[in-house]
Amino acid sequence: TGCTDVPSSTSDLQPSYAEHDLQGTPLGKLAVNLSAQRPRDESGFLLLDRGRDALAWRLFMAERATHTIDAQYFLWKNDRCGRRLIQALLDAAQRGVRVRMLIDDSMTESDPQYLATVGTHPNIQVRLYKPFGPKHNSFVFRWVDFAADFRLLNRRMHNKVYIADDSAVIIGGRNIGEDYFEYLGPDEFRSRDLLGVGPITSEASRAFDMFWNSNWAVPISMSVDPAPAADAWQSAKQKLDEGGEDADNYPPGYHSIGEVDQAEELLQNGLQWGRSRLLYDTVPGENGEPQVPPDQDDRVGQKLHELAEESTQEIIAESAYLILARQTLNHLQRLKERGVQARFLTNSLAANNHITAFVGYRRQRKQQIQVLTEVYEYRPDAATQTDLYPQLAPSRPGPHLGLHAKTSDFDRRVVFVGSFNLDPRSQNLNTEIGILVESAELGQAVAN
């Protein structure tokens, strides 16, 4: 009887949209300066392979934003990393920045007060994507509600997007949580993001608006009862500010990006440029069909299939979960006969955080070995532990490593970095997003 407390959709929404043409903001001026000598149709990208760097750039964007911050994530944990980023968003809101947070509800806590509290700030709006299950109740009852409407609620929003002042965007494989940003703990995910400046940012803003204004984006105040007091954010911020001053709340080796001119120097030396395109799935409607007409007529998976078909020499791919459709296996066999080398990396059983996903992969592993040039499995004790945590003594066990990057590199000239795993869930159920870049320089960097 408690399973009908939370609506999974609503038509009672106040729409809002991204602000464009923000070249006069600090981040806007930074983007203009970086793009000054580049063709107008090119964007610049910084590879964020290290978690501590990925956190530093997100915090920098929040600290320098003056108008808007939009954050869209599958998972936002209430841990040291999640709280530090929330603190930065509250600081921005205090400066008058409009903050919009859209979080998928499937992996939020049964009682997401940490999200509801930040949403009480007058400049912050928090919405849950397809919320379900009674809040302030047991985890079991919450998932009973999920099972009761499985066909509807199984289609999740897997997107991971972070935009500041329509001038800089970060998209990739990282959710918000300690294990994605190199905090020293029992588990650590190796992942990858791209920070982008240039035309790609406005594309990302339009995609965010599409999800934000859909019926599935439900204000968190409609999901949490009783809602926190209107001033609840004030006491929460005081605690968060105290945590922000504690060095233990940052990953080992963390470094602040600093001022805008310091960021400009880092980006001048680190950006790789190329024509780009944002790939994203559209919001599903009530019957599973797209709710909003897409700018493109293909899903993310379909476009990656087309790029594989156009490859002439090599495909390199990383995917946390590797379960290929029969037509994909047949396609890879044809590519192999054409002389295209395909080398894929995925998690081993010991590194995988979803055993059910590994079972699906194991059933077809022999087939994959036959149609792929090489298949690699990531070790939970991979040698990269030494690079991540050089301070660990040989006798001290390192974290349990797992692969979470979702990357494809076609002929070392076209690169995809995003949220899309090579499995049926990303192909057919979840919404996904990623950046496609034509750049031999970036293609070689990703391959390396």
C-alpha cells in the first residue's frame, strides 16, 4: 500500500532553459581565448584520465561560474566526494548562480535527504528522473515498487553531464562518488571524461534541457515527504564548509586548478582540437518511444555501429560490461575478414562490480575471442595501482580496481567518450550520452 507514494512522472513542471551567449563571463572569456586561433566548427578537449584531475576541474568550473551550472548524473553518492561537490554548488548558488541538478533515482538512497536539503536553496533546483518507491522507508519496499512497474522503471537515465555557464562541459564515464575520483578506499574505478570548450557546450546544454523539461524529471519535493524546511540548506552548508577545509575529504595528490589564468595556461598546453558531435538518446515517452524529436535520427549505439563499419584498420574499445548482440558479433566477424583489428578491454570476474553482467559476458566469451583480434580483462590488482597511489608500501594492500571507462577509438582518428557500455542495457534500455571527436591527435592520445 505504500508503493504509490512517489510519482514517476509529472506534467506539473515549470520549464527552464540554458542561458546561451555567455562570452562575457570568466569561463566564457576563457573559452573565447582558447578558441581564438581555431576554426569556428572545432571544439577543444582535455582528457581526464585521472580521477583527482576530474574532481579538480569540476570544482574549478563551480567556483568560476557566474550564471548557470547544470549537472545530470546516474548516481550522486552522499560521500566525501559527493558532499564536496554539493558544497561547491551551494557556494555558487550563494553568488547568484542558478543550479539545476537532475539525478536518476535508481541508485539514490532510500531516503535522499541529502539531495532534498540542497534543493531548498532558492537558487538550486533538484529533480529526480523516474523516482519510485516510498521514501523514508525500507530499501526492500522501495524495490518492491520497482518490480511492480518493471517495464516502465527499468529504462533508466545513465547520462553523466556537467556544464558551467554554457562555456565548459565535462562528459564521460564517471558518476559522482569517491570510487570514481581516486579516493583511497576499498574500491576504485578507472574511468575517463572529456572536458570540452567550444560549440560542443551549447549542444550539451540543449540535450540537458530536453531531459530537464521532460515529464520524467520530477521535482524532489514531490518525492520526499515530509520535505525539509525551507532553510535546511543553511545548517547543511555549515557542515559542508567544515568538511571542505579537511584534507581528508580530497583524494591523495589532489591539487586545485587555481585562478582562471592558471586554467587557461593548463588548457592551452593540454587541449586537443577537432570537429565534434554530441551523441545522445532522446527521452523515452510513456510507451517507450522518444518523447522529444531528436536532432539526429539514430541512437548512440547505432552511430557507433556505423563508425565501426567505416573503420579500415583498427578499433580499440573499453567497456565495463561487454555483452554483444548477435548482429554485432556477425558485424565484427565481417570486419575481421576485411582486415580490421578489433581490440577490446573489459572487466575480469574479479574486477566486475555486477556479477550478472559478467555472466552474460562469460556465456559468449569464446565467441568474442573468435571474432575480435584481442580481448583483455582488467585485473583488480592492476599495476596502475602503483601510479595511482605511489605512497602505498608493498606490504599494504591497494584498492580493488575495476574498469568503468566507456571509450571507443576508430582508426586512431575518431574518438567516442561517454556513458555507453557495449551491452544490451546501453543499447536498448538506458538513455546514454557521449562526445564524438574527429581528431588524430586525440585518437592517438586515447590509444596511448
